Amino acid sequence: MMPTIRMNDVKTHRKRDIFVEGPIDPAFIAGSIAKHATRTDIGAHEIFLGQVRADVIDGRTVEAIEYSTYRDMALERMTAIREEAFTKWPGMTCLHVHHSLGTIKAGELCFMVFASAPHRQSAREAVAWVVDRIKADLPIFGKEIVEGGGHIWKRNT
């Protein structure tokens, strides 16, 4: 016999704006972790942090990346990714995503995915999957600003 699913049993997650102007402050990350200290249903946290690299492209060093997006489209797709993640890992208790917009200097943080779950395997799998989906599916564009002037459009890999 199939179980009956009542409307109150289905948890939907609200649309969240994942974008922040400028780099992600390490103190914000520490605060995010601290906010979960009172949760006794969490046994594991997994965090991915993306940082701007000073790559050398055609002999010129990347000094910064200027990020832009189609915000409405990106947030719509992000909401679908969140829903799918909570379906794939139903025990996951939290999923937080933040991505920078604007000019982020080499060495600064620009991307964070933070998942919490009762067990580490779910948190790890979810973070890796969410990072890959965001890189593949969200219309976020990076213009790499190189020394001496000029730019190169970044390809997500």
C-alpha cells in the first residue's frame, strides 16, 4: 500500500538570493558555522570555498574576476537545484549557497556552498553535486581582469 502524503508532509524551500556584492568575508563563514552550533540533529558540515586564482593567461596574470549574472534566471535555476538536492539527500538539514558579484581580487573568496546533515557522506555528496550543478547551470559570468589592462571571459570548469 502506498503511503499517503499530506500537504503538511511536503517541505518546500523558499527562493533565496545567493548573490553578495564583493568578496565573501571569512567572518561571515565563521558566523554561518556558529549559527548551527545549537542544532543537535546535525553531525556533519561540509563546506566548499571558491577563491580567485592569480592564473597566468598568455603571459599575463589575473588580478581579479568581475562577476555578473542574469539574476532572475540564476535564482530560478538555483531554487530548482536546492529542491533537487533536498530530494536526493532527504536527511540534509541545511544548504547555504553564496556567490559574489562585482570585482573580486585574486586571493579573495567568491563562492561558498555549505551543507549540514546528520552524517558526513550526505553532506559531502550534496556539496560536490551542488557545486558542479551551479558551475554547469547558472548564468554567472566571470571576466578575468589581467595585469596591464584587458580581460578574458572565464570558462567554468
